[in-house]
Amino acid sequence: MRRIVLLGVLLLPLILWASDRQRFIEAARAQVGRTLIYDPAYVKLKFPGGDVPLVRGVCTDVLVRAFRSVGIDLQERIYHHKKAHPNLYRGLYYTDRLDPNIDHRRVKNIQAYLAARGYRVRSAFRPGDIVVWKLPGSNLDHIGICSDRLNAQGEPLIIHNVGAGAKEEDVLRAYRIVDHFRVFK
């Protein structure tokens, strides 16, 4: 009996990580067919917990909403992190001032935050991983979440919004990959 309890105590963190990762993926997938419009408009948001209407958004909104499903509010975390460590965000955008309406909706800010937290990885892509790309023919950044659904080569599909609403597509290698993060082990 004691061994079973000890085993349960040791496995509980792994089970919780797995369930958080799955909830994260499912919350991203739940936006497919509901977030229909790509809309980068600047919007005044409630803080913390603010969001644009679910029917619209950009690639970063897919992440923001998915993270909130596991109790992580990127709007609040990036605001406080940028306030405490402005040097990590300096020069990423045309302004360095704090703005809780938009800072968490910018790829480079999410990238800086995840890198500072030590989530960068250089290994095979796994479900729940976060990928950052440069879009072809531009210098635009893009971000998406690796799905638990795989393509024929065994690589994850991507849940993202690249211009026509949230989609789950086989686009991992379609753009130039510039960063890779794993929050859920």
C-alpha cells in the first residue's frame, strides 16, 4: 500500500503536466471554427483577463486563450515581467512603453517572455510545443501551437491563425522556424 501511495505522489506532477498540456491543446483547438476573422486592430482591453471577441483575433490570441485555460494569463504575466525586466523587451517594437492592451498580443514579447522563463528547446516537436516562424516574403513573425494530431511524417499539425481565423493545419515546415518552446514537459 505504501508503495502505491509513493508511486502516486511521484507520478502526480507528470499527470498534472500532461493534463495541462492536453487542456492547452484542446483550448487552442476549440477556437477553430469559432475564431473566424484575422483582426490585428488595437483594442482597449480589461486588465487582467482582457480579450478581443472570440470571433476575431491574431496568432497570439490563440496562445493567450489556450494559456488561460490552464490558469496562465499572458496579459498579466508579460505586463509584470516587462515592467520588472524592460531590457529584455527594449527595441522589439516601435515603443518600449508598457501597454496591457497589446503587449501580450505581440509575438516578440511572447517569445522574450518564454525565453526568459527558460522554455526554449532544441529538440523534436511535441504536442503542446510553441513554434515561432518568419512568414515568407516578409519580416512578419508568426506563432502557433503544436497539436496532438500528427501528419504522415509523424510531426504535429499546427493550431494557429495566420489570416483566415483559427485553423489546425499541416504547416510546421511551411515557414522558416526561428524559435521553439516547451512549457509543458
